Amino acid sequence: MHQTIDPAQPQPERQIAPVRATRLQFMVEDDKAMLRAARDLTKDLGTAKPAVYWADMLLSAGLGYAAIATAILAGNLAIQILAGLVGALAFYRAEMFIHELTHIHKKALRGFRTGWNLLVGIPLLTPSFMYEGVHTIHHKRTQYGTVEDPEYLPLALMKPWSLPLFVLVALLAPVALLFRFAVLVPLGAVIPAVRRFTWQRLSSLSINPEFRRKAPEGAFAKRVRWQEAGACVWAIALLASPLAFGWRPLLIALAILSLTALLNQLRTLVAHLWENEGEAMTVTAQFLDSVNVPPPGIVAEVWAPVGLRYHALHHLMPSMPYHDLPEAHRRLARELGMGSTYDGANHPGLLVLVGRIARSTMLKRTNVEPSEGNSAG
């Protein structure tokens, strides 16, 4: 949304730069009708179905392991490339269940957290402690989009070169995780300063470089210890594997997991509009700064799996299981209709969203007061 300026009329001394003239400025108050509809229309939804979670996770992880084995063992380059693509997508879907683990009630899916960590989290060096206790800050009413939010940067207001850098740096994630668990964890066991640094700076799947994680406590601290120990042993085993099998299997696996990380970072790039500069926002403003990519297209189910194509709706109802989000969306879209606040968070696809954010970074931001500067990036 842009303001139209009539050159024939006198203008105030200070003008809002085009990139700031977003709909977030005009959503100061919450849309109570939408929030009420989200509550009332979904009362019969919200129960996590163990059969759905287990089947989806096991099939995704199984396909990923089968594909990575095929890529390692196949002698044909075309088959290796195809298997690598399938493996990256399958592992991506399996790994995205970490998002569900941060929101589901601890008693809702007995054994699922442990099973996921053993089958996916630890083997991929992203155990659930790296997201649990971090992602929930992103959903806090007064911290979303502020400097305290570990998962927010005003990417739409940053330099144009920051977008490709933001995405491509994810290719290094598997190597960085190997170093974290195989080197820093053992060092941290004997050097407290290394342990503190590793926990504060390298123990969360966050994008805000200013975020510092607080020390774990209670039952969560116990989960951290066994998950970190398991990932440490696995990482050391991976680094030692070339002694028995040569470097080829490890390098192929790292390449596939790099693609998985790249897919996730690209999805993160378009999960929000990233148009907030650090101010506290209403629930409705947070909703409109988040993104739904609903049907009829099916491609979004590939690049935003496990309910993440309904990311804006998720911000309205964080505890809603991913398998209920499509039905919740249908009900709200039908009830509230085209042109509603709810419709304002629906977007047509990945390329449109990338284009929007890229254009925002290229707009010249002038005549902005210091209080409107980038406080988070």
C-alpha cells in the first residue's frame, strides 16, 4: 500500500518512505471479528492425531534414508541427482516436525518427541532442543518482530544483497552443525567459557544475530543433555566414517542435507513479509506480517510442508495441529470472505513473495526519522 501524493498540494516536512507505507501501519487495532471467528469456528479442531503424525514422519524419514542410500550407492549420475533431490525434500518434510514439537502439548503424542529425535533430529544434527523454548518467543504477543525475537529480521527493509546472502549461507549449515557437536561440545565439557558461548550463540535455530539464549532449566535441561550427547557421538562418528568408507558417502550426505537447509531457508525468507522495524505489534498486525499460501496450488505443500503453507493462520492459532490447519483455513475463508482482514494474509506463491521482498529492499528509504530506523538488523 502506498500513499498518493498530489504535487499541487503542500506537503508536510516529513514523509513516510514507501517501504514503510505498508498495511501494518494501518492495522493498529486488532480485528476482533476475525479473532472471534478463529476461536468459534474451530472449537471442534485442535486434537493431535498420533496416527497422522507417526505415519507422516516415518514415511518422510524412511524415504529420505532410502534416497540418500541410493545416491551413495548408485553408479549413474542422473540417478544420484534424482535420489539426492528426493532425499532433500523427504528429509525437509521430516525435519519440519520440529516445528510441531514446540507447540503440541507434552502429553498429546506420547513418545513422538523421543522417536523424532532418534530418527530425525539427532541424525540430522538438529535435535529438538534447538527449537524448543526458542520458537515460542517468536509467538509472544510483545516480542514478535522486536529485537528480542530470535526468528525475526526486517529483511524487507535491509540491503538488496542481504537476501541472497541470507538464503545461500544455509548451504554451510551441515558443516557448521558438525563442528558444533563434534568439536565445541567436547571442548565445552572441559572449558566452561566454550560451553556458555556454544549455548548462548550456537544452540538455537534462529536468524537474529543479536539473540542470546538463556541457560536451560529443570526437565528441559535433562532433555538437552541426552540430545546433545547423542548428537555429539553421532557427529564424531560421521567425521570418523571416511576412515572406513572413504569421503564419498559423507560428502554426498552433506550435499543432500545442504540442499535441505537451503529449502528451509528459502521457506523462511517468505514465511513473513518482514516489514516491522522493532515495534510491538497487535495480533492482527502480526498475522498480516505472516504468510498463508493456500490451495488451489499444490507446489506450496512441497516447499512449505507440515502445515507451514498456513503460517499466518498458525500465528492466530499456534497450538492447532498441522493436519487441522487446512480445514480451519477453509472455514475462516468461507466465513470472512474475499477482501477481509483474513484474506489479506493469503498470497499466491513463492515467486510472488520473493519478488515483493526483493522490491522492498530496492526502494530508496529517505526522510525517515531515527525512531523509524532498522532496530533489529
